[in-house]
Amino acid sequence: MQSTQLLTPPAATERVTDAAITAAIKMLLANKKGLVVHQIAVQTRDGIVELSGFTTNLLARQRAEEIALAVHGVGGVHSTLVVRTADVPDAELQHAVARALADDPATNDYQVHCRASHCVVTLSGLVQSWAEKQLVLCVVQGVRGVRGVEAGELMIRGGAILNSDEEIVAQIREQLDWDIRVNGALVVVSIHEQVVHLSGTVGTAAEKDRIVGMAYQTGTTCVDARDLFVAYWVMGREIRREKFAPKTDAAIGAAVRAMLHFNPRVRSAETLVQVLDGVVTLAGTVRNLRIRQGAEQDARHVVGVHNVHNLLKVRPAQLVPDEEIRQTIVAALARDPYVGHLQFGVQVHGGQALLTGRVDTHFELEQAGDVVAGANGVVDVNNRLDVVGAAVGRVSAPAPRNPDLALAARIRARYRWSAGLHDQEVAVQVVAGRATLTGTVDTWLDRKLAAQEAHEAGAHEVNNHLLVLNTDPRINRQTPVEYGIEA
């Protein structure tokens, strides 16, 4: 429901200056792994961030843009970042992209063709939906050496759109109401001749982008979001409070099934969803590990879900020999822009992959594990990588007298500038490079983000004791629920 009394900001709204936003983004970029900060220039005008300069790969460019979008007070991001990579022969790059699409369990049967010219990949063919097209783009952008992707010839299957205008609006509205990643309380959705018009106000630029994506997922041909504005006062807890009102198990289950349907990796899987007291149980069989992981993640994105018991079993459609899986993993790691330069040990037994070696950062550890999980035939990943260089890379700065206090200050600074964490009650203590997080946050995503930010700030280990709040406005009390996940 729209809350008309909340369409104007509170009188005491704080003001975030352009200079402060620019300084915060520079600080975050400097500490984010996978980015070369001195190659990126940042300017802010009236809350709109301008990024220019260079990155070493497409994923890094996307990562820099996402960092800026998630900063408290940012109203939008305009990026002219250019990707600079080592030259890769056209035939070699085309082969790498084709193999990446073939090795991915979701895209290996898509009717997609690619050709490479001067490190720019042009895609053509046919996919079934906007979500499938985004998945193809994601796979291609993750190939080392790709500087740009042209997807104008990659068409979404035509034909009459089955949903009426009213059904499209209802689907978008349902996603806004149930997805914990957005707050649609002040968003108005209308449609005319399959063109969706979004208006109103959201709290962050990242939310705006996600809502536009939600609209395209319904099958609409065009989305007009010019009248959807970003105002950081919308992130206030009083405005978000209504979203977390208690939900019935039946309603939660229906929302989880709807969420799974929109994921092109998951929707074809035979997944049984059961909900009891807000705890979701996923059961059945899936073809690959990415589907199992994606189903759990999607379920956790639903309002009212306290925890997820993932009982899904990975059973590949065809038996893949262990040596073939190992070779697929080795090739996938070599293609990755972030970890392709590192050496790994890879063993596979019965579809279970063991990954060993040394990496410099926690980010590289997670990235390598994610790459392995995406290999066709992998049923589980045992990530035994050692992080040997997790210190924050400020080589020119003198060592602080008390590194633990300095690290705690860096973590708190990151929380202060995070659009999702800046007003949440998170306490930070650091002993011998190990950060302990206590307090409360609104969602499990906030809990996970808090741990990620602590790692990015330079923590060697993170003890995440944050509790996730279920907010019940009807009885005006808050009950902390600790999710059964490790961040």
C-alpha cells in the first residue's frame, strides 16, 4: 500500500554533501580487492556519482559501479570506465567465451553464438527471457580478456505476451512486497501497452536498478523509470517497518516459489518448498550445485523467512567422469579475470571438488570457490584455500601504533557509508586482526554484508554474532532471530 503521508522527507533529514560522498567512494574503492584504485577517478554532482578511468576487466568495472551505487546518499551513477586488458587473439578469446557458455550448466543448451574482434564479443542467437539474457551476459563478462560485450543480436523469443497489463502490475507489486532487497512502500507501478512506468521514491540507487530489473522479469518490453527518484531518507526504519510485518507460512511459501520461478537457473528444477514457522525447507533433486545454491539464496531473499534448510540433492543429468570435471574446473579458473593468474590444486572424487592453494585475500578465496561451484558435474566444493595476505593494501602509509583500533575504525567507516548498514546497531571489536560483530540488523543480507565489509577492511577473520530482527509493528516489539548461516 502507498503511504501518502511519507511522500515528503522528515524535517530533520541529514544532508550528505557531494564532497563527503566522493571521499567515501574513494575510501571504499581503495580497500576493495580486485580494483586498482589509482586508475579510477570519482566526482559527485548533486548526489550523482561520475566514475571515469580504467579497470582491468569487466567484472571490476561492474564492481566499482556497484560499490558507488551502494553508498549512503548516492542518487545515481554515471560510468565511463574503460576496460584495459592484455590483447588476446580473436580466435583464442572466441574459443574461451564459447567454452564458458558450454561449461556453465544453465547456458550450455542455449541457442547462443559468439564472435570476437579486438577483445569485444558480439553475441547472437535466441533466449527465452530477459533473465536468461542477463545470465548469458554475466557468463561472458566473467571471461578473462573480454573488454566489451555487444548483445544487440541476442534476441528474446518473440510472440504474444501472455500476461495482461493488470497481471504484469500485480507481479511487479508482489515482488516489491516480498523481496527483502528493496522497499517498494513509496513506489507506484502503472502500465500502458506493455510499457511499465515506475514512479515514486526509493532509498538507494541500487534499489532503483533492482526494481527496473524486476519489471523486465515479468516480460514487459519497456520500462520507464524517469519518475522513480532516489532519496536516502527512505532508508529510515520507520518507513521500512511495514515490510517486515508477520506473514503466514502459506504466503511465505507462495512467495518463495514465485522467487524461484524468476531465476533462470532454478525454475526448471523440481523443488519442493515447505514452510513451518518461517523456516523454509527445500527438498528434491537438482542438476547442478549452482541451482542448489541459488535456490537457497532466493529463499533467503523473501520477507518472513527466518532460516532455510537446504535438503536439495545434486544429481547431474548425465554422469560426468571426475577427470573431465577436473579439467573443466581448471579451465574455468584460468578464464576468470580475478583468479586466473593464480595457481590452484584441483582434485575431484565422485563429483566432489577439493580446491587447495594460496590466495592473497578473502575475496579471491570466495571468487575461486564460486567458479568451481559453477562447473558442470560438480556436486560439492571443499574449499581449502589459505588466505596468506589479507592485510589492507596501503603500502605507502605508515603502520598505525594500534593496528586493531585502526582496523575497527576502518570497519565502522565502511558501515557508516553503507546505504544498508549506516543506521543499524552493529558493534565492532578487533583483537589480533580478528573482528567480532555484535548487535542487530534488519535482514540476513545485512548480516552477510557486515561480515563482507569487515573482511574487505582487512580483518583476517570475522566472528559474526549479529542477530537478525523480525519487526512486528502490530505489537510494537522486536524479536532477534539468529540465522543458521556463517558469513
